[in-house]
Amino acid sequence: MNVTTLGIDLAKNVFQIHGVDRKGKPVMQKRLSRGRFLPFLANLPPCLVGIEACGSSNYWARRLRAVGHEVRLISPQYVKPYVKTNKNDCNDAEAICEAVARPTMRFVPIKNIAQQDIQALHRIRERLVHERTALVNQTRGILREYGVFLPEGIRPFRRKIPEVLEDAQNELTPLAREFTADQYARLGELDRRITDYDARLQTIFRGNDTCQRLMAIDGVGPMTATALVAATGDAREFQNGRHFSAWLGLVPRQRSSGERNKLLGISKRGNSYLRTLLIHGARSVLRRCKTRTDKRGRWMQAILERRGFNRACVALANKNARILWALMARGESYRHAS
């Protein structure tokens, strides 16, 4: 049995394997438990292994690399066209095996342990921020039923809640004051936890040379720099800066045919968290670019005047993404435009 390419459909407890030989002929179909999976793969000769990018895929990719296989992760959207009939584990594994052998297929970078640690910090912090926003919005909605109207935003909320609790003239009942005070205490706890994760990311940022080089670009701070390093890995896996920007979903969608070229809004593919950080960073830069006289400043002012603020934010995020790729792929330092 001369297996050269494997497609593996991962699950929590069972793994479906589809293998083909050098000519693409199916020579293996197996369903293995999690305990038998790695020993079985370790006894096979080195193969090209395709895995759909999903939960635990980075872990198994690292383990299979350690036993000598060449592993590639594929986005599920690129596997789906190769599923011939109904969706099941066997057909999915066959589709992955077919997709991984395509010479023009695009793959997902495999993350190492350090990247997983940084990304986990970002994911937990992001969840805490969402919880804080939900708590504030819920409390503002509840208080409106008592005739207490608070302005939008977390800072005004922190400032106004003590005043609301101390105001004896409003319509809050003793029970309402009790649960409002509890919500305010929970907000303080969430603030402390978010600050703790910010400090951990700052420590990682200070110890990473690549992150510090990326921060030289306007609109890129410690949060964006560490998130980029965690998500990207080896930037040389991208052909150029435009491919990196497209991976982040910052380039226009196309609906073209024949001689009719039609560009739409940005594709919003890929990592939405990274794209959000880059666009927020660009928004901050554009708000204070009016007094700049350097080449980059003049470019930002021109695109603001021509396309408006929101489109200019995306354009600057796109431009920054291409520069970031160059710094990560070539190991260079940023040179400010004169």
C-alpha cells in the first residue's frame, strides 16, 4: 500500500482518513478513534496530509509534523466544492484529499505553541470586552424603564451610575438600586480582568522584536501587533502584500464577466478580529492627519477628500496591511515617508 496523500476529517473522538497513491487512486479508507489515530499515522511513510482548519487542527498538524508528515490546513470553504455527493465523514475526507493536492490551493498557516498562547489571550480578552458591552447596554435598557436615561458609552456609564444610586429623587426602588449596584460592581470586575489581560499582552509585546517593529507604523499598537504575529506566523507563506491584505478581507469583492468589471465592497474574508483592529487603528490616524505635510499625510488627506472618511479608513488599513506583510516577511524596519 503506497500512500502518498491523505485527507483527514477531524472530530472530537473519531477521525476519518482517505488516502490515495501517486496516481490519485484511492488505496485507504479508515475510521480511527482518537487514541489510535496518532500511532497509526506514525507508522505510515511520510505523506502529504490535508486537514480542514477547525478546532484542534493546529494541535494535530504539529503532532503529525513531528512524526515526519507534510501537513497543510485548508479553509472549509475551499474544501466544499470537492464534496461530490452527500455530506458525511467519508466524502469530506475524500474532498480534503482532493483539495490538498491542487497546485493552486491556498492554505491556512499552522500556528505554533507561542502563537496559540497569544491568540488565546486575545480571544479571552475579546470575550470579556463583549461581556462588558452587553452588561452596560442591558443596564442602560433596564434603567430607562425607571425613567433614568444614561448617555451611550462605557466611560459616561461609569461616571453616572454612582450619581444615579445616590439620587433619592429618581424612581428607583430599593430592589432596583440593589441590582444596579451589583451590575456596577460586575463592571468593575470586568474592567480589572481586561486590564490584567492588557498587561499580559504588553509583556509579550515588549519581549517580541517583530511586534515592536510593526508598531512603528501609524495605526498599529501593541494589541494589533501581537494579534498579527499570533495569526500570521510565517508571512512568507503569502506571495505578496496584496495576498496578505486579501487574506484579511480588505480588498474589494469582484463580480466581473467578459469585458464588464465590477468591484463591490470589501470581501470581509478571513480574520474579522484582525481586520477590525486595523480599521480602528486607521480611523484613529485619519482623525489627526490634517496637519501632516509628509508624503503619507498628503496621501491620507487626498483620499479623505476624494472618498470620504469610512472608505479612507479601509484604504489606509489596506495600505498598512501590505506594509506589515513586508516588515514580517523581509525582517525589515519601517522607514517613514519624507
